[in-house]
Amino acid sequence: MTKENLLKALAENGYNVGFGAKKSFASFDIVTKLPSWVSFIILSIGILQLGYPHLATKAISIVLILVSIAIIFLGFYTSSASDFEVAGKHATDCFYKLRNLYYKVQSSTNPIYTNEVAEMNQIMADFSSKTISRQVFLSHWYAHFKFFYEMQIDWIDEQLNFRFFKDKFPNSLKTALSIILIIVLTLLVNEYFRNI
């Protein structure tokens, strides 16, 4: 394997491992922090509805009930919370090993990289052995933020040249926002023509 190909492979693996770490941490955050914040917000809205009865609409009550049900389903992951944290820490360790190997290869003048390729493969096997594949719903979106805006990824970007809308913005979020935009525009157009 050439030096350039190995650097690119290390960067691609670094992206996969780093994103995997952040996805585990995102799942951990969602399971441990989100329920209490959502419960507080729902309780606050309920208290406001008692004080201001005009706020107590059926639509708001339905949304609050649906959100409460979604939070109950997060409870199924509570027993896995520490597993997400452990997997995230392990993946972060693998990420740093790949980064150190990347810089070692980058500064090397050796024409043969057999040992480095073997080391990279070992790190990836170690990462894969402790990865949790079943993550919490929407952890992917949060992981994008955590990876691209909280993690030091310059060495990966040096090889992969991330672009904002293509790489740093989740495709499923783009799709969801497009659907919401189409629905809102349809409702606005419908309302406009109904009032003519």
C-alpha cells in the first residue's frame, strides 16, 4: 500500500471510528439527559395551561401526550446507558490510536508500510469488537454535531475534505426538513386559495 493510500485509509477509518464514538456518546446523552429535560418542559407547559386556560388546546395536549409516550420508550435503553458510555470511550481510544498512526505514517520516509497496515487493521478489529450497533433513534443527527463541531478532526479533513451541506448535515435530516417544508408550503398555498 502506498503512503497516500494508507493516509486516506487511516482518515476514512478515523471518520468511521470517531463518528461511532460520538454516536455512542449521543445515545448516552439522549438516554440519560433527554427524559428529565423533556419531563421538566412538559410539566412546565402543563402548569402554564392551568394558569392560562386559553393555552390548553387539544393540539398541544395531544403533542404533550405523544412526546411523553416517546420518552417512555427511551426507558427501554436505560439499562444500556453505561454500555453506550463504555463503547464511546473505547471508540475514542481507537480514534486516538488511528490519529497517532496517521501522523507516524505522514512523517515516515519508509517506502513499505506492512507493519502500519497491520496495526491499522488491528485497531479496526478492536473497534469493531466493542461497537454497539443498535443506537437510540436520532442519535445519528446529534452525533453529526458532536463529531464535526466538538471533535478535533483536522487530520481527517486533510484527506477527506468535508463539505458543509454534503457531509456535515445528515441526509435523513435533509429529507425530514424537505418533507416539513413541502407540507408547510402545501398548507400555506391551500390556505391562500381557500381565502380567495
